[in-house]
Amino acid sequence: MAKLFKPAGSKSRGKVKVSRHKPKRVELDIQRLADDGRGIAHHNGKVVFVAGALPGETVQATVKEQSRRFDQAICDTRLNDAPERVEPFCQHYGACGGCQLQHLDIAAQRQHKVQRLAQALPPAASIPEIAVLSGKPLAYRHRVRLHYRQGRLGFLARQSNSLVEVAECPLLQDALSASLKAIRQPLLEALGQHDSGELRLAVGDDGRVGLSLSSHQARSESWCEQLAQHLTPDATLYQVASQCGEWHSDASPLTLNVYDDSAGSQLALLFRPNHFSQASPELNRGMVDWCMAGLQAQSGEPVADYFCGLGNFSRPLAQRGAKVLAVDLDRAMLAEADAQRDRAREAIDYRCADLFDGEQIPLPKALTKVLLDPPRAGAKSLCERLAVARHVRTVAYVSCDPATLKRDLAILAGAGFSVKAAAMVDMFPHTQHQESMVLLTR
């Protein structure tokens, strides 16, 4: 996945001016859910976003912020409960910014996300139904990013940079939870009261847990090696990024099964905690299967995988016999992916390019099928190139943001592409986030 950086000194456009008046109480009828999980109501001709409210509920709320186009409010009292309302299962819900939908029944969460995908499809799209890929609603995450500062460890608060100290998270896989519990105190003691940064934990298929760490202090090689020894065997320290630069261990990578072929053999990626991978290995395999079935790549057929990362889709495509052009911006990740390609003797050509710069995008004329899996910013420049590349006939688009997906699908639809299938992947239960997949042809 490519990473976007905002240049220092650049100005934001389209920023909404917010005025802070004396809070006022209003009674509101909640009509639907916003993309971020807040309830939507109308008052005095304006949209009001109400945190903690569900469609069908009448609430008394306090308006905290007002702008020209909408107001933002917090639910104080519910005069009735929606049938889909459930009791949140986490004691930190409402303070921690990780989850937004724990108060909504899981089936209703998924229906909301299906509707978001449906609204992103071009108006002319006519498919029988949107498929739903779902897994366990709890203990599904095989990776997690936490923040630490002043001797405290946890997640960022909702709509804030303040830290909510969290001892455990019900969304983490058991091995991850156990490791976090075991290393928490020794890790915080080593970091001290004056450091701040992030840590990433991930568990592989064999149950091994890896850790990467960023620090705003200078951490020497000896400090890193001592910490690595101190955390063993509960976690393996792979990387420390600090004011001294980056330290890397020589520990063997973690493994992640991403694809089971027709012969029953498994394809595993090697990865480290600082590498990108999907939150749920189970649903990631479902995504790979869906895309392989949609693209139907034949032996020797050229296929492009844009925003390829470690080869989550590239390697299954190559295993099916395709000649894969795999493109991303992260040179270090591409080097790791290329090393795995060499060992497996796969027909993958990894290339480094900025896919947000239309002039850098490689698009061979022999190419008829492409897969793209961009970050939340979407792939506007790439879709504009695909739109005019008449030799491209099939596109599998994997998206993590319905808003940018809608924009990009409109570009492709305007160039003659039509939607043949779509799927909502509930990769992140109890949060506002989702993965979506759309197959288009022309």
C-alpha cells in the first residue's frame, strides 16, 4: 500500500468553519446512519450528526459544534431504543476511538456497510445482490497498532490525540492478547516515562508474535538488543525506529497463509509487524479467492496488480500461471516481495512507481486484466489511465473507502466499464471501516 504525506506548509482546501456557541439541548428524530456511524437528524433546516444514536430513535441531544452546513451533537437521553441497539461489550467503548458501532447489532452493522457499497456503485449498475464476506465478530485481528506516552499504553481517543489506556482489546486474536498482556509492563519500564511513539504487534499462522516499535528518543543498538532479549519468548522484536535510525533483528519472518489452490497446497507470505497486511487472515483469504474467481487469469496471461504490497494478490495470480506486473511505491516492501518471488520462482515483475502520478504508471498494451488495491485516497490517476487504455477489459477493484471508490467507479463507468459483481467484506466488525470489492468489464 502506498503512503501519502502532506507537504509541510501546505494548505487544506474545503475546510469547514466551526463555531462554538453555548451548548443547546434539542429533541431529534434519527433518520439514518452516517458513514462514520453517527446518527443523522434534521433541525431548523440543517443536518445534525448525533454520536451514539441509531435510526428510529428519538433523542435529547446537546449541540456541541455548529457550522454553516451541519451541526454536531452528543446524545444525552434516548426516548426510545431502536430494535437493533445492543449493549457494548467493551468497557472502553465511547472513549477509545477504535470502535464506532458496538451499540449496533452485528447484522445491522453489515447491512449498513452493504448500503454504503451500494451507494458507491454507478447508477447504471444492475447486479442481483452484493455478496457479503464476514467472519468472527470478536478476536479476529491478527495485528494491532498502539500508542504509548508517559508510561501509558493504549489507543487514541475518539476524534482526539489524547491517549486512552487500554489493558486488553476484545477484537484481538487470543495469541495477540496474551502476548500484549505479558510484555506490557516490561516494555513500559524499558521505554520510561518520557518517551512516546507507536508499537505494532502481529501474530503469524504458527502463533509467534512479532513487535516493531517507533520511539521519539535515541535508542542505541545495545538498548534494542537488551529489549529483544527481555521480551522473549512472549514476543520477537523485529524493528526499532528512533532518533538513532533503524535497528532490525535477524529473526525469521512471520508467516501468513493467503491462498489455498485447487490442489490443496497453501501459499504463505513472509511478513514483519511493520509490513501491511489485512486485519483478518480468514477474510483476506476470502478476498483473494473472490478476486481470483473474478479475474479468471489464464496460464501465461499478463495481469497487473497495482498497490501490490508484499504480493497478497500478485503471488496467487502467479501461482495460477499468470505473468504478473506488480507495482507499488514502497521500495523496502518490494525488495522483500521480490525475494519471496525468487525463492518461489514465480513470474512476477515487481516495479516501483508512484501510482498517484499518472505519468509514472506502467500500463503495457498487452494488458487486458488489472487488479488494484489502493489506500483510502483511492486511485483517481490510475483509473483515469485505465479509462483511456482501451486494451484493458477487466478490472478488479479492492477498496477500503466507499467515498473514493464511488469517485473512481464513476471514472471507469464513464469509459464504458460496467459492474459485474460486488462484495462487502466486513474486515473490521464494530468499526465504521470496511473493505469492498467490485469486478468491472467492458
